[in-house]
Amino acid sequence: MKQFTLEEKNEVLETPFIHIHRKLDVLLNIAKLLMECGADTVRMVSEIQQAATFMGIPHNYLNIHISYTTIMINIFHEERSITAFRKTPIHIPNMAMINAISKLTWRAFERHYSLTTYERLVGKLQQTIPVYPVWAKGIACALGSAGLAYLYSADIIALVVTFICSLCGYFMKVVSQRLGFNEYLGNAICAFTAMFIAYGFYTFIELGSLVYVLVCCTLFMIPGVPLINSVIDTINNHILSGITRAIRTLLIVGSMTLGMAMALYFSPLPAFNFVDIKPHIFL
């Protein structure tokens, strides 16, 4: 792996505007990966500043503006000013990517990477960070929902039924994404599928514990990452980003609720208004 020569080190680390367009491109690539993988705004600003320090750009030269779908970085000093921005249309949480970006920048400091090496490694992150296959994600989501059902006093049969309903709902969401459907429509289809199958089991199997399937089969859809990030951004005065994440959280929950309500509407079973979800498993 290429290392710094003394001349390269002086050029990259002591002269901010040398290769400035390449440096801006690297910063925007890092910011784009962080936003798309579920980093909060405070973490993003910290990582951008750390990468800028490595490339010889002082923090007081940087002006960073982050919104949910656009990242803008301006470098200003005396009479020179350069601004660039990057769109972030995709948002899929990936904590491994966030961790890898932080480790790469620290490794660049320790091993004295050249700008070319750092630029190349940042560009390769999307190909080198492993992503779980769809079937593994579906099984994990279904196991999570089934585990909650079991925690809420469901028996083994209800656990298995919850697993099946959640798995079917997840794969319907994947299919809707691949067909190019709107994200929130896909959420509604996912919730409708899971609840409709759950009501089918509830209709044909006379078992009281199956009511926990209805409660838990869509819990894997709850948007934890945007909800947590909206709180973090808001309390750190990144109000615009925080509000945008909160609205997206509400839209996800709203579309999920719509799908569940449609399944309830078409179900011939009478509605219920109370389910005991007090954990009894450890008693």
C-alpha cells in the first residue's frame, strides 16, 4: 500500500487547497456513506472534520450543511471559496459501514496514507463491507418478532406462526422494493400481508395465544434508527435534520398502521381492545 513521501506529506497536509476538488469529493463520499447508513448528524460532522484534518484542511475553513437528502460542504479562506454538494436518496442502516469509515480515517493517520490511497480506500468501502443477504435479514426480523411474542406469554405454536407471518411480510416488502414501489406503499403492503396471514391462522386454529401473533407480527417494521437519530439531532440543535427524520419516522409508522388497519377491516373476526402483554416468561 502506497505510503507518504516527505514531499507528498507536505503537499497534502500543509496546503489545504492543493487537490481541493479531490479532497472535497472524498469528504462528500464519506458524508454520503454515513448518511445513507444511518449515522446521526453529530457523528457525520465529527467524521467529516476528522477526514478534513487528515487531508490538511483546518476546521475553521469548513462550512458543513447536512439535511436528510442533501449534504453541502463549503471550504472558505480569505478570497477562495469552493462549494460542493451530494444527494443521499437511499437510507438503509448499516452500522458496520459507519464503524469502517471511522477506522479507515484513524488508520490513515497511523500509517500516513497518501491522498491517492485514502481516496481509493474510501471509494472501495461499499464493495468491501459485507452486507447480509436478504434471506438472512428476513429470518432475523422474523425471529425478533417471534421472540417478542414468546416474551409476551405466547406458546411455541404462536411463536412459529409469528415467525411465518413476519417472514412473509418482510419478503413482500422486498418484492415491492424491487418492483419500484413507493417506500411507504411497500411498508403498507408488508404490514397488510403479515396481519392478513396472522388473521388467517387466527381464524382456522382455535388457540387463544394466537392473539399475540396479531400484536407482534409487524413489530420488526418499527423504525428505531431514524427515531433515535431524530432525537439526537434535535437535542444537538440540528433542528432541520432532526425534524426531517422525525417526519420520516411518522410516515413509516403511519404506512405500517394503514396496512394493519386494512387487514383488520377485511377480517371477518370481531375486533379486540385488550391484550395482556405483561412478560410472564421469567415468572
